[in-house]
Amino acid sequence: MIEIKGGVTAPKGFFASGIHCGLKREKKDLAFIYSDVMCSGAAVYTRNLVKGEPIYVTQEHLKDGQAQAIIINSGNANTCTGQKGRQNAFKMARGLAKEIGANKEDIIVASTGVIGVQLPVEKIEAAIPELVSRASKEGHIDASEAILTTDLSNKEIALSIEIEGKEVTLGGMAKGSGMIEPNMATMLSFITTDINIDQDLLKEALGTTVDKSYNRISVDGDTSTNDMVSILANGKAGNAKITSKDENYDKFVKALQHINIYLAKEIARDGEGATKLVECFVKGAKSEEDAEKLSKSVIASSLVKTAMFGADANWGRILCALGYAGVEVDLKQINIDIESKSGLITVYKDGKGADFDEDLAKKILDAKEIRIIVNLNSGSCEATAWGCDLSYDYVKINGAYRT
């Protein structure tokens, strides 16, 4: 597995672009991803009962497991906009399909931004010819910028693997900064690959890796309305088609999981107002499910997050979050360590707080990446979740989001 440049356009046959169409004041707000041949496609969506109109359109269009292009706007979520909003999402698909000579059912649609405001779709329709004309192998950077909202940085990655002598490439880009909760997040992620794989296996691989990545991040506990992770596979790598869960399938899943974990961590790192990436690794659990629940509970705790912001080694807050996670644990067996590039300290052991150097603890917690290690000492299973600290700026950003 080799990390390469190129984002979503790194795989063979994929092109992208990103432009400003007028939904935002100045920044890019419309993105396009395109394969020059038809792809197998799959997606995973938000678990929120309130869903953005583009979600319904994409669900309808992916019923046959095929797609060729993706259009994404930022600045407006097109959510809670009624029948008109649904029609506008379909208009985005129809407009793009007409311009590239495809069927409208082969277009994935996504939106992100403010909820409850009608989408000025005419601005998007007018910009589609330019959007398509600018598509190129270099367009991945513009596309990754055009999907951002309150994000401070674009998020993309590409990998190359070898399957039976053929180079197979995967690329991905994502956005997400607020309304992030471990049921996906307020996030969009788009993955491209030139692997030749059965559509059902592609869908299963996506679901499996989403559960171990985006579903294990939290910024603020809010599950968004427009979350979506989609993947397109166009088969242009030329490998023999993967039709079973063999060694080649496992190799692909490993690469896909690497992509999704990387993007998930970048989303957590870029949480609104965040100053630190916080990881919780739970080991020694009786089941992976238990470890996942416990790690999520810790990184989602507002009290843990504020302690991390204040560089306070408050192990009581970590223990509290473990206690309400809904998992039976033996407090006398738990060990809790906190680690960063500045060192490691044990803060809780054998049922009580451990003696530790407060100055060293502060130095460790002043780092930009912090790891909380919880050893339950009751099994062999483990899981990791990712979050961020909770700072004053989170309130500032969200207190004035619409203005």
C-alpha cells in the first residue's frame, strides 16, 4: 500500500473540478467528480430521520448499483425544503446529465450548508457548463475545496495497491467540521477507485469500513441531516473481477479502510473550534462492540473534551464516560493512560487514581494529538474512536452560523 498524490482523480478514468457559482459570497461552492465509463456505485447515509433532499435523490439513483458522476454543492444543505427542494435536487442531476451526455439516474447528488433555506438551483444550473469544462486530473484540489463549509482545511488522500500484478488506485475527499457524531457525521465523503469488483461486494466493503471509521468520530454529538459516504468503482485497473471474499477482496478492504480512517481523523482534527485531535483506544474488552461503545463514549463526552482543551488530566471524567456507556466493566481491573509525543502517564490503575507528575501531564496534554488508552483487562478485543477538544471557539462559530 503506497500513498500517492491525486485525491479522487488518482484512479484511472476519473476527473474533477470545483468552482464558485454564487451560493457563497466568494469561495468555491460547486464540485464535480466524473468517470469516463460507467461505475459500480454504493453509498451509506445519515441515520437522522430528518434527511436532506439530495439523500433521497441519490438513494433512488443508486438502486441499480450504478453511477457515473457526482455533483456537490456547499453553502446550502437543501434540507427541510419540501417538494420544491426535492425537485431542485433532481434538477441538479438532470442539468449535469444533459451536459455530460449521461442518464440523470446515473448522477449522485449531495449538498451541505445551511438547513431550511431553498436552494437557488438556477445558479447551479447556469454554472454546470463551466463546471464540466474545467474537469481534469488536476481538478481534485478545487473539488475538495468546493465542498467545504466551516472546515479550515481540505481533506483528501489517494493510495495505490497491487492486485495480481495490476495497479489498483483509490482516492478520497471529505468535508466535515461540525454536527459530527458517531453515526457518521455532518460530513460528506466521496471515494473513487479503478478496481474491478462485484457491486454487492463493493457495497459491503463500504459499509464495513464506514463502521470502523466515520461511525467512530465525534465533534459535538449532533447527527447531521446530509451525511453521506459514496464510492464509485469503474474497473479500469484491469484486474480480474473480484466476485468473492478472497485475498484480493481483503487487500481492497484494507486499503479502503485506510482511506476512510484517514479522512475520518482529518474531520475530527478539523472540528469546529478544535485545537487537538483526541483518540481513545480501548483494549482488553470482551467484544469489539463493547470496546467501540466505550471508546465512543469517552471521545463524545463534553467533560472529557473540555478537560483535553484545558490540558487537565482529569481521569474522573474519563471513568465517568466509561461508566455510562452501557457496558459492564470491572472498575478494579481498568487501567487508564494518557499519551502524546511528549510522553505517557498512568492516571488510573487497580480501582483508584494513580500518582503522576502534574507538570508532565500538562506537557503531554498540551500536544496537538492526544491518545487516551483504556485497558479493561477482561478480554482480547479492542476498538478506537476519534474526536477533538471542545473550545470557546465552538460556541462562537455556531452562535453566529447563519449570520
